[in-house]
Amino acid sequence: MTHQPLTTPFAFDTEFDASGVVVNPAAAFRPIKRAYGPAEVEALVAEARLDARNQALAEIDSVQALALSAIAEALSSAAPALAQVARTHRQQSAELAMTTARIVAVSALDRYPEAPLQAALEALGQEIDASPRLVVRTGDLTEATHARIEQLCADAGFSGLVAFRTEPGMAAAAFQLEWADGRAAFDPDEAFVRIGEALHSALATEAGHAENPTPETSMEGRP
């Protein structure tokens, strides 16, 4: 008679082989715990809170990253428009300043038409000193103004002959000086045009879109 090994009663979680030997005893079974003590409940709650907090922080970090990305994209797309607004503001401010300066300058030249000529004579004193004759081309000036110009020439050190030539249509403050070794000229309108061109060229250069400057028209060689 064959001796049968001692076996445990059948359980749903006990497995047997063909000979009836237990290959997976019920001792390996771990039933789901359905009752917890107060301390265990508190530990589980604390663990759940920590997991929830970590998950919330992770979601916040993700939302912040998305928000920062959106802000960076908005700034990047708005930068060209802001730069254009700044350039337009600078240009308009410069044009306003130029207009104001021109109004003030025109008023000053109307009141003191000989002032530019006086400045030129003071600057050219040494060049015209040795010349025997100085031709002064101006607009329609009064005899009193001619006398003041002659006095300015004398004060500048010129002792030669001062010859006046009236040029119709020339502005009151405009003039042309001719002497043996050279000539000089001034026209308020042309001066303002050159200043405006230099200003716009500087603004274009600052904006990074500088164009080739327009050659200034020299008065040398004019009849």
C-alpha cells in the first residue's frame, strides 16, 4: 500500500499537481485588508495628501512653463511692432523739433539778417584779409544794412573794397562772398534741407536701415 503525503484541505487558492501534491499552498495567499486601525488610516491619509500635493505641484510647474512659453512667444511677436512704434516716435519727435527750430531760426534771421554774414566774415577774416576786393551778393538790403556789413568787414580786418551785388529772389539772410582766392555762400533754405537730410540719415542708421546718404550739393562753381 502506497503512503499518501499529508495534505491540507482544499482551498480556492491551493493548487495541486496530478499526484495531489500541493504546489501553491494557501499560505502564500495574502487577502486584501479590509479593516484598518486609526494609526494606519492616518498614515494612508498623509500618504495620499503627499501624493496629491506632489501631483498638484507638478501640474503647477507644467502650467507655469506653458504660461512662460506663451509670454515669450507674445513678446517675440510684439517686438517688431514695438520697435516700429519707437522708431516712428523718434522720427516724429525729431521732425517736430526741426519744425520748431526752423520757426525760431526764421524769426531770428528776419530780425538780424546780417548775423550769418557776420559769422562768416569772422571765420574768414584771415583768408580775405589780403584780398583787395570783396564782392558781397545779397538780396534787396537797405543802405543801413550795407553800412553795417561794411563795418563788419572792417571789424574782421578787411581793408579792401567791398562791392555789393543785389541778387533778386535771394533771401534776406542769404549771401555769397567772392574774393581773389575763394568764395563762400549761405542759404537758409538749403541749410535746413541739409540738416534734415543729416537727421533722417542718423535716424535710419540707428534703426539699422541706413541708406546711402544723398550727396550734398556744393555751392562751389556756381555762377
